[in-house]
Amino acid sequence: MPSFIGLLKEFRILLPMTVEEYQIGQLYSVAEASKEVTGGGDGVEVVVNEPYKRKVTNSNGEEVEECGQLTNKIYHLEKKVPGFIRTIAPTGSLTVEEQAHNAYPYCCTIITNKGYMKEGFELSIKTWHKQDDGSLHNVHNLNDEELNAREVVYIDIVNDAIKSQDYKESEDPSKFHSEKTGRGPLQPNWKETQKPLMCCYKLVYMKFKWWGLQGRIEKFVMNQEKRLFTLFHRQVFCWLDKYHGMTMADIRALEDKTKDDLQKERTTGELRGFSADKEK
């Protein structure tokens, strides 16, 4: 974690599934959700999606080999940010790059804007997926300074309020029933009654160095992260029957097709997905 602390939040999202089910569900949902926000020049461009190996230092200070899937993506956001950002942002500055090392059940994602903000902007998301109830105090092994700066935010996919423009009945966990697993609809006390139960521990670090705008932008981005995490994990649960039983080979084939579909829709399709200007 960088010594400079912008904003540091740990989002904890519970789901009624196993860690193994979530691995498939997350990848399936990322592919499908990317299509919903891509079109009309904006959205997701997949540049790299391939296996990787690298040396990393574990929590015990030991150097170990990490294996997983590397993805590099470009997010084109010109039409999705608030008007006050578009007004001051130079052409091309609203394109950000994402590099993700997915060594499941751990994943590290870094988002930057090297073309304009360079070292002045960084958004990192480090995630542990655990088969528990979200009660681990320090799963990311933060030091005392980081623990003091960290804010823990719990996300409830059933009970947290959803903006009217984001709501879809087909993606409402309180209405969805899985024919394949028998889970759902989820009741208000679902966290006490549902088994299995797992937690995504998402540590989000935000740095934005721009005098006069730093606090406003950092708050805006963190609010968007909470919104995205909430909506995405409602989808992961409500799409359960669509991916349950799929293999990793099925997922890789889906990702390859999605990469081609996204390129076509981004360059020729109509604008899709929410815009932050619509938030009230």
C-alpha cells in the first residue's frame, strides 16, 4: 500500500454461494455486464486476456510464484462521467487503463490514467474471497497506519437501497429463485439463514492529485465503486442459473467471444449503461 493515503475503504459483500461457484459466476458476470455498458464510443475494450506467472512477496515476507489470469482493459468513459468533469477534462483524459492479476481466490486490480494524470491518479482494488461471514478483521494484512485510515463498508445485496434507474426486477435477489440450486428468494434476514455463505473483501485505495478537485473526485469515485459493487453482486446471484455448471473452459470461450462483441458494439453500437449525470 502506498505511504500516501488518499481514501481507503474495505467493502465487504456477502453472497449465498461457495467460493468455487463465485469464481465462475464472477467471470461470467464480468463478461455479460461489460456488454451492458459498451456502445456508442464508450465502454470496455479488452486488450489482453492470458495466463501469467510472476514472483510476489507473501504476507510472511517470502518470495513465491503466483499463477493466474492477466487481463488488460481500456475503459472509455467520455459520456459516463458527470458534466463538471467533462467540462474541465482535456480530450482523451477520460480513458483509463485497467490491469488485473487474478490469482483466485486473490485478485489485484490497478486502474490508472497514464496518458494524462500519470502518477497523479491510481485506483487499486485488492480482493480476497473467503468462505466466511465477513468478520475477518484484517484479511489484507494492513499495517497500523492503513488500519487507522481504512473505513469498512458492508454491502447487503438484498436490503441496501437501489436507485430507481438501477433497479431491475430480474436482478432483485428478494424475487429471484434458482431452479438449479433451490436458493432464493432471499429474505431480509438471509445472512442468518442462508448456507453456504461467502464474503468478497474488496480493499479500494483511491489517489487523485489535482488541487481543488481531489476530495470531490475521490468521494465521487468511491461512491461509484459502492454502486457498481452492489449492482454487480446482485447480478452474480440472480444470474446463478445461467452459469451454474459451466467449466473454466466454457468461461474462456465466452470471454473470447465477448472481446470481439465489445469491440464491435463500442465502435458501431448505441450508447449503453448508466451515466453518473443521472444520479440524484
